[in-house]
Amino acid sequence: MYRAPFSVIGLLLIASLATSPTKSDELKDLYFGEALYYAHQGYFFEALERLDTEVAQYAGLDEPELDTLFYHIDDAEFSLGDFELRYRMHHRAGRAIRAVLEGAVDEVVRNDAAYRLARIHFQKGQMEDALLALERIDGKIPESIREDIEFLRANVYLAQEKPAESFEVLKRLQGSKSFGGFAAYNLGIAYLQDGQRQQAIEQLDRAGQISTDDPAELAIRDKANLVLGTILLEDGEYGKAMPYLNRVRLDGPFSNQALLSAGWASLSAEDYERAVVPWSILAQREVTDGATQEAMLALPYAYGKLDIHGRAAIHYGKALDAFGTEVDKLNESIESIREGLFLEALVREEIRKNKDWVINLRSLPETPETYYMMELLASHDFQTGLQNYLDLADLRKKLVSWETSFDSFDDMVAIRHDHYEPLLPDVDMKFRELDSRLRLRREQHKMLVRRRDDLLTTPRPEFLATPDEMAVLARIEYIEQQLEDASTPFEGALVARMERLKGLLTWTLETEYHARLTEFENNLSMLDEAMTVAQTQYDRFVRSRQAATHSFEGYETPISRLRARVSEAVRRVDLLMKRQGRQLEIVAIDELMARRGRLESYRDKARFALADSYDRATQAQARSEVQ
Amino acid sequence: MSRLIRTITLLALAAAPFATAAAQDLSRDDMRSLDGQVQEIKSDVLSIASELSNLEERLLYPSNTQVAVFVAIEDDEDFRLDAVKIEIDGELATHHIYSFKELEALQKGGVQRIYTGNVPTGDHQLGVTMIGKLRNGTEFSKTDQFSFAKGVEPKALGITLAGPGLGKNGIQLGDW
């Protein structure tokens, strides 16, 4: 591909890197800007394709400083790594970012790269390497990632089970606007991990009271309260657990679990009436939720403890029906996954257009399996597999569309061949004529230029004689020669006449020499212009001739090579999709089977407890009748 | 029974969602190996895409006739660009209606290649029309004409757009 040697002087485009912490300077390379355009929309494949090509071309230049990418090469290489990271190509991203780290780049860019490399290692579970990358950060740190770096460092320590190392970092981050809530919670977990129970409780208590209106921080606040309540509940401190569980918002993501635990805390404290309250609320919620299902069983259990066996029996009956329905639904879901419907639903493009597409899967009537898989869909390993599957599906779509374009290319080349091939012999013949004529003219032009140059150094008036004058001169020379050979009595008079004629002509040539030289000069410059026009036309002709050939020659090999590569890639993608899809299906089925197993066990318990409640209700009724 | 149920609850809470346990059943090595292979195929397909673009460019837009038009938005502009129409020598080359995502990408500094086509070498006219809305809701439309010369090398034309206002030219063509 020919690279446009343009410069964009004065084009006031300011680019902000998707990745870069600071806005880059004035954008000078349109192709880099184009890659950013795709990256900012989340189309990292397209962004990578363009930037890869651009950086590769730049690397092959003899004088890279003349190229417009020269001004952005550090950013471009950094962006390559970043796009690869976002396109989940961690291997290549790691290499690209390491290259930035080892290059002579600005301190800010290097530190940003080190942070990103650390994050890759962290995601891959390589904590030592993550820490090493973080240690490379030195000097000026981009403000926008300063806290991210510290938070990552603390998380690496926690993942390495070195909680004490993270204390200081997390304490500092508690005041952060972005990480305050998370740091407070993580500090509590760090104390817990370090065996400092009391410190952990106090810290989680603080984390559970932070003032915020940010949804993510509200969720982490709920989580802190839930964890703290659970710790106390596990330790048998039921009364202490209650206030923390009650702090969890009723409409937050942890509310079901909190309601369930609150019920258990009250029940464990033998406050059965109080246990009924959260469980009654919970039992009315989404039946597919694990906590709800447990509450449906726990609620009648509490009624039983209160000796309200009739109501207990009714609730056991409801639970039994609900569990039966859910088991059937799970069976259908497992069957549906086995039939491949789950994967079909995942790749449907209209679903993925919305950022909450995973949640929206629940609303699809033809994908019952997704009801039970919200947690699974949110887990990291499943997400990785799922994203890979979706990426493969996208790649497949691209490859298949490319496959069809090869036929069009072939047609195009064939049409051009059929059009140009018969015309070319005639064109070539005319071209050869034109070429020989132009060569002749070029030689003549050169000769005239040489003569003009000679005349400028050594004046030769006779060279500028007109054709008539030249004829006269030749005649005089001829007569002179005749006179030399002849012996005549009029020789003296004839010679004198000859001399006079010759003198007259010489006079004219000498006196008009400068005017004639100027005219010659003018004519020559006009000829130069004509020669330039002729040369331009000649060049255009040559280019058109070449373009005609290039429009249909030399495509066969690359098209057939690409066709083979695409076909091989489709085969590999199909294979990988099958394997990845199978893996997802196995995980999904395992998850659903586990949920089904749990529900079946609940159903058995409900069935037994229902019978028991009926017995007790009947006995109670009999007793009251006797009394 | 209560003990059993509670144990389930506490386990679920202390660890993670039920899902994690199931996901962990999968061999991590298998997952990693598969992930590695997915990354490899991505790399291969990227290389195919690059080669294909190269071939397409040679076949469809040879250097001596290639012209590409790029659109960018001037820094700090907050007008809403709705559509852009490009004409070359009085004939419609392309028109584009912007989605929210595309507009956001332009506002963040991205540059859109709006048109790639062929024109003969020589002088040409480029007509650019932009339609949009100002922050106060006023709709506007602006058209400008520019001349450009096409040489034997590919021609890249960069258009920078700004909302109409004091001291602003609205549509500018990069000077090269």
C-alpha cells in the first residue's frame, strides 16, 4: 500500500488517547486519529487493524522523521498495547507495553505503561510480576491513575496474602473520591485476613457507614455491612449481627442475602417472630434467587417454631409447588443448553447492542436457562470464556463476509482483463511511435541547448544566420572556389564584388547577432515549455498504461493466498468456537444441575416438613377440640 | 434442617456466588490454553484484515486516483453534529448520519474516514455540508466549498468542523 505523504499543518485536531492519561498534542497523523475513532467506540479490532498497519509502515521507513506518525509514535505504540489489552489479547498487549517500557519514552507514558502491565499480570494471577511492574513506576505519575496504582498495589498484596503490606496503602486511599469506599472495605478484609478480628470489625463498621450516593460505593457499603453481620452471625453474636444486617439497603444487590441472614440471626437468637419479618419479605421476591428459595423454606420453619403449624403447612405447600416448578424450569434449561439454544441466544446481535445485555437475557422467553445464571454470567472465568466466544463469533462473521468478497475481486479483475487486454497491443504500438518521436525531439532539444551554451561562451554569428543567408553564404563560398580555379581577366573585379557581398552579409550577421541570440533564447525557452508539456503527457500516458496493467495483473497470487488463509481461519474459529462453546455449556449445565440438586433437596425437605406440619396442625386442632 | 440451610447460606456468602464453584470445576489449564488459542487466532485474523485492506486499496483505490476524506471536530466543541454530506466536483460522494457513539468518538479526538474514492489527477472541488444542533437547541446547517489538487500520490483531505460562532470558520480544510 502506498502511503500518502501528506502533512496536516494547521489542521487543529486535538486527540485525546483512549488510553493516554493526558490529551496528546495537535494531531498530525490522520490514520492514527482514525484508529482512535474506532477505539473510542469500543471497536478495538478495527482500531488495531489500522494502527498495526500504520505502525508497521512507519517501522519500514528510511526517514521516519519525515512521516506524520513520527510526532505520535510513543502514543501510537502505547495505544497498540492498550487496544490489545482491551481486545483481550493479553499476550501481545504485554509485549507491546514492555516495548514501550524499554523504549526512550516520556516518564508519564512509561509509568502509565508499567501500571497497565501490572494490571495484566494481576488479571492473569501473576502477582510477583505485577509487583515488579509496579516497582518500575518512578518519577512523574499521571494524576488520573495515581490512585489506581495504589489500589492495584493493595490488591496485589491481598492476593499474595500479605495483608499487612496493604494496610498503609488502603488507609491512605480511604479519603479517595474514587476508591474511598472500596479501600475502606478492603482494609477491613485485610485486617480479617491478618487475623486482627477486632480491627476488622471496627473497620468494616466504618466502611458500612460511609456517606455516598455513588451506586458502586453504596453497593460496597452494603457488602461491608453484610460481611460484618455474617461474621458476627457465624460467631454466634446474633444480637450484634442484626444492626449491621439491617443497615443493608432493601433495594440493593445484597438485600436478599441480608434479609436471609437477618432471619437466621433472629431465629438463632430464638426470636422466631422477628425472623418471620425478613423472610416474609424475601419469600415474595424473585423465586430463582437462591436466598429467596431458602427463605421459602425457612419461613414456614419459623412459623412451626411459633407453633403456627397451619400457616407453616400452607407455606411449605407453596414452597413445594414453587420448587417443583423451578426444578421443571431447570430441567428445561439444561435441555435447552444441550440443544445449543443458550449459545445461539448469546451471539444474537440485537441483544448485545445494549450495555445491560447480560441482564436482558433474562427477559428472553426462549432462553429459560439464563434465569439461573446471573451469578454465573457475572463470574470472572465465565466472563472470560463468554467474551472469547463472542469475539470468536464476531471474527467468524468478518471472515465469512471476506470470503464472499474474494469472488467479487476475481470478477473485477476478470472484467478489467477482458476490457484492457484487447486494447493494449494497439496502445503499445502507438506508445512505441510516440516514444521514438519524443526521444528524437529530446535529442534535438539537447543539441539546441548545447549550441546556445556554446554561443554564450564563444559567439559564432554564422550559426544564427537565416536559411536564406546560409544559402547565400554557401553560394559565395562556391563562387570563391570557382574564382580560385579559373583564370579570367575580370578576376580582380569579381573578387572585389564577392568581398563586398560577403562583407554585407557579415555586417548583417554581426550587427544583428545579439538580437538574434535573444530571439534564439526566447524560442528555446518556448521549446522548453513545449517539451515539458510533451513530457507530462508522456508520463501520464506511461502511468495510465501501467495503471491499466496493474488493475488486473498481480492479483491472482495474493487473492488465492488470502482466500486460503481466510478459509483456514474460519476452520480454526469454528473449532475454537465449538470448544469454547462446549466449555461454557458444561459450566452452565453444572451450575444449573447444582441449583437443581439444591432445589430437589429443598423439595424433599419441604415435602417432609409439610407432612410434619399437617400432623402437628391436626394434633393441635385435636388438642384444642378436647380442651 | 436449620443448621444445614444456614451452613449453605454462610458458605455462599463467605465465598462467592454459587457460580464460582461451578466455574472452578473447569480445568484452569484448559481455559488458559483455549484463551491462548483465541488470542492467537485474533492475531492471525488481524494480520489477514491488514493484508486484505492492502489488497482492497490496491484494487479499488489505486494511488494515482485515490482520494480519502477525513472528518474531525475541533477541540472543545460541544455542538451536536447530526450529519455530514461530502460532494466532489458537484456530485454526491457520501453522506453520514452520526450516532451518539460516533459523535462521542469524534469529540474525544478521533478522526473519521468518511469517504475513500477515486478522482483523476488535476484540480477538483470539494463541497462539505454539516448539519447539527447548538447547545441551546438551535439547528444549523453550513456548506463550504474548497479546491484541491490531486497529484499522482494518494490524496488525504482533513476536514475540521466547529459549531458556528464568533471567530469560528465552521468548516476548515487542512492545509497541505
